[in-house]
Amino acid sequence: MSIGIFDSGVGGLTVFKEISKTFPSADIYYLGDTARVPYGNKSKETIIRYSLECANYLVGFDIDILVVACNTASSYAINVLKDSLNIPVIGVINPGVQEAVKVTKNKKIGVIGTYGTIRSNSYKNRLEELGEYQVYQKACPLFVPIVEEGLMNHKITKLIIKEYLEDIVSKGIDTIILGCTHYPLLKDKIKEIYPSITIIDSSKATANYIKKLGFDLSGSGNRRIFITDESPAFENLKSSVVGSIKLEKIELSKICTL
Ligand code: DGL
């Protein structure tokens, strides 16, 4: 059985890594839309179009499940994807939310993500559907370039984390959802600054969620990673996140419908 995963770029490799660990023998195809990253500050219409194009490319590999690793795409395009594909489509919002409601004790939950994800209220709405949660959201746009530049341990990073998070932490949250593919790579730093807050990593939550759905994901353990443009950030992060799998560049015109 095979899984297709797409993201706007490199960050979704955090999801690829967790899914690879959880399903070692599944065949996994990853598409990082590096030519058009970031999605986080684009309009809903554009995000839906890009998402459909990425999904259709992966469907060409006869995938059995599609995982939308990108939080922004999960926020805006999940319903359109579910309606237009004949296979299960799993986004990262619901798994992260399910995990957060399990662990919070005071029902005060922080959500951080791109402008797009925060503006969509996707996490907030889902949490509020499940109960009386107080949700405090914050867009953290600088986190993406920090991770792409490999500055996780640089001294500016601590300052920027505090600048963004102080506000929502002061509301008394006991749990925070990392609602962006890149943020798991800042998890240790966030933990160091706010040790008492439980951090929900949507990439882990998504892999666990798929496991619980009980799909038979045995296969030959093939791994392929496609990108739509060259990207130095992708190369760097790929090596540190998933090791030596080779990158295959595809022409954007192969997936574009316009
Ligand atoms: N992959 C995006 C997300 O998880 C972050 C990067 C971007 O803005 O495209 O929302």
C-alpha cells in the first residue's frame, strides 16, 4: 500500500519522517512544492488550486491515502480534496486537535501557525466543536525562515520565540499546538523556554492518527521525494530530517492546470 504526502515545501518532511517511522514498509511518495512555497500568506483560492494540483500528481502513483502535511493547505483545501478524490484524505488539523484535547488539563490551548492557518481559524473551530476550550492563536511568520536557515540554536531564535509566544503564554495555556510543518524543528527550543507547557507536534499526531485508523500499509518500503524547484533549504533540511534519500525535481508545468 502506498501513501502520498504533500506540503508547500521542505517542512512537511517532519510529517514524512514520522509516517516513515510508523509505517516502515509502506511505499511513500512526497511532493514538496518548493517552486511556490510559501502557501502561508496566499489566498484561499490559490491554496486550493495548488493543493489540487499537488494531490493529482501524487494520485498518479496509485496512492491509497493522501496526507496533507501542510497546515495551511489542510486549513483551506481539505474539504475540496476530500470531495474530489476517491481515496481517504487526511489533514494535520484534526489529529493535532485530538491530541491536544487529550492532554490539556485547564482547557486553555495555544495554537501557532502561518498567517493563513491562524486566519482560517481551522484549529480554533475544531477545538470549539469538541468542547469548551479557550483557544489563543498566534501567527509566527519568522519561524519558517529560521528553520529553513538552520538557525534553531542561534541566539536570535530564543528572542523571537519569546516575542511571539509571551502573549499567549500569559493567558495561562497549558498546551500548545505546533500548527505548521516547520515548527517541530523548534520544539526543543520552545520546551526549553516554556518547560511546563505540553507541546503537540502535529506531525507525530498525524502518524499516530493514521495508525489508529487501521489501514494495512505494508508495501516495499519505497521512498520518493519530489520537488518542483531547486531549493538549498530543502537540501539542508532533508539531510538533517530524513537523511540521504535523493531528491527528484519535476517541472511545475507537469502539475499546473493553468
Ligand atoms: N507548510 C506550511 C504550513 O504548514 C508552512 C510553510 C508555508 O507557508 O508554506 O502551514
